[in-house]
Amino acid sequence: MSLSHPVKPMDVKHAQGLDTRWRRWLQNPYNIFQPYIKEGMKVMDFGCGSGFATEDLLKLVGPTGKVSAVDCQREMLEITKRKVSAPNLNFIQYHAGKGVVSQEELGSYDLVIAFYVMHEVEELGKALADLRAALKPGGQLIMIEFSFDRRFESYLDTAITQGFHVRKGPRVFLSRTASLPVPEISPSFWQV
Ligand SMILES: C[S@@+](CC[C@H](N)C(=O)[O-])C[C@H]1O[C@@H](n2cnc3c(N)ncnc32)[C@H](O)[C@@H]1O
């Protein structure tokens, strides 16, 4: 099932309001994602907006890792680009259903984070299918949404139809979260 929300991506003129000292104190991206990231990992900041989490993700993956900042709005990517640059950071403008990464990078990401993004994604089923295709078996998507978002369960249902499992996510102030692993292929699969 693919959900269709009557929503639009956040207006770029509100972008700076996403990255405030208060939010950084209450919802510190470094602390939230640290338990999920090891040095050398390949991580995607899906719906990066003005880059609230991007720099901390870079710190966590270290120089041997890689971060992709993805957004559907070129202007948001420009704001993030002005804020943070590194040789192991790339930027991708994405539209649902077109594939988020190149053919060569399918199945190569360890982690995708979607921090306050899913409520804006119009073609959620297609977007989740693209994210799943980008992740390796055993990789995971971390979904974080506002605690008052009543559609959170429906995002999870859509993720299940796209082959994700659903597990408990990190604790984040005023938010609902889930960790959505992509199942590893079981060894018994090959024994049939
Ligand atoms: C509320 S902002 C959150 C930004 C950032 N993750 C944060 O926590 O500050 C949501 C972002 O998701 C982006 N977005 C919305 N729909 C998208 C889609 N289908 N694909 C990629 N990005 C999308 C918007 O352009 C916007 O930058």
C-alpha cells in the first residue's frame, strides 16, 4: 500500500528554524545516532533540510566513512552545502520513485536517517522502496517524527509492505521513533 499525503516539502524560508541551539540541546544528533554508527559506515541523511544532523553524522562515520545528504529541494541542499563540506560528503537531489542512489550504490548503505521527514513525503511507498534498495541487508532506517504525528503508525505499516522490519528506535525529546532494519538473507534461504 502506498500512502499519499496532502503535504508539501517545508518552505525553504523556514529552514534556519530547524537548526537552533535549543533543538541541538534537546535533540542532539550526535548523541541520538552514536549507538547506530561505527567508523567507516556509509550513512544517508534523507531529507537533510538545512543540515541539522549532517555534520554530526560526518563526525560519527569518521574519515573512512561516507555521508550522503539527500533532499528533494535544491535550495535545502545549497544551505547544507554552505554549512558543511568534506571529501566524504556528497549531495543528492531526489524525487520519489526515481531511485535515490545510482545502480552501483544499491545495497551499499549501512544506515539511513529520516529526521522529521516522512510527514512531508508525498509518495511514501515509493520513497521507502528506494531507501530499502539503497540499504544493505542488515542495514537500517531510523525514522523520527513529531510525537503528535498521528500518522506515524501508517508510515511504519507502509515500511513493512516495503520489506522493512520494525524495532524500537532511539529516545528523542518530543518525538516518536522507530528503527527499521532490512532483514539479512537467512542461510536457510540458500539451502532450499
Ligand atoms: C522538516 S524538514 C527536516 C530537515 C532535517 N531532517 C531536520 O531534522 O532538521 C523536512 C525535509 O525533508 C525534505 N523532503 C520532503 N519530502 C522529501 C522527499 N520526498 N524526498 C527527499 N526530501 C524530502 C524537505 O525538503 C525538507 O528539507
